[in-house]
Amino acid sequence: MSENAALTPFELLAHYERACLAHSAGTPERVENLGLWRGIGFRVGRRAFVSGIDEINELLAVPALTNVPGTQPWLMGVANVRGNLVPAIDLGRFLFDERTPSSERTRLLLVRQHGGTVGLLVDEVFGQRTMDEDQRGSGGEEVDPRLARFVTENIQLGEQSFGLFSMNRLVRAPDFRQAAL
């Protein structure tokens, strides 16, 4: 650190930035070139899932919701997200018929669907997960019939098992698209 003592505060910050970038875990280009797959890990109830990073547009703290009468119990309401009305779905209630409890970890995953965006309420988000083709191809099939149509396989990452959850399959499911009673 003594060699940095003569640097101005700006020069010191620039030095730290260069050092951090030199030791970064990998830029997106490097990750894709190595054949690695990236996803976002999240939890619904007791189950951990991961969805492709390209399937989730944004993560939000749960905004204020406006109730919509005459809808399924899993449709919590609509949220105003930067001037756009976004339906908010309790994913735990849709999948397992169990209401997602509100906590400081609860998040809304914004997912693009035909005709707009939908928000999916999850118990918590684990952040980005990266895996190689061997890890993705070695997973077992989903045994829970409620999830089998959305979870293409189960993957072991470290000590945790994740269901590879297809947001595209979810937003195309007829029962998901039919929120009216």
C-alpha cells in the first residue's frame, strides 16, 4: 500500500478498478466462449430452481399491488412498473397451492410473455448460477407431477439441487394464461 500513498484519490480508485477487472470471474463473452450456461437461482417454497438468465428480465422488490377482482387466487394483482401495468403472480400458489409469505427476501421476477411482462413472486433469489454442459446434462428427471411440465431436469450445483425451470413453458401453459375465474 505504501506505493499507493503518493497517488491522488482518483488515481487510487482507477488503480483499484484495474486490479478488480484483472481478477474478475469472467466477462459474459468469456463465459459463453467456455460453453458455460448462466441462470438465476431462486426459491419457491422448499424448492430451489434456476432459470436461464435470458428468461428473466429483471428482479424487483415487491412493489405496491392493486387487486383485480374475479381472478384466480394466485393472481395477486397488478403493479405499476415504470408506467407499465404488470400482473403479479404468486408462483408458490400457482405451483403448489401454497401462499408465498412476505419477507425482506421476497422478490418479483419480471418475465417477458406474449403481449407484455408478468411478475412472478418468489420466496428469495440466490443470484447468478453458472454451470458447464456436463453439469446440465447429468441431472435427473423431475418426479413432482406439479412441476414436471416446467422443470426439464434437476441439477446438483455444489451441495444444492436446483430444478431447471423453463419460464417459456410456464408463460405458455394454458392454465397460467387463464387468470380469470
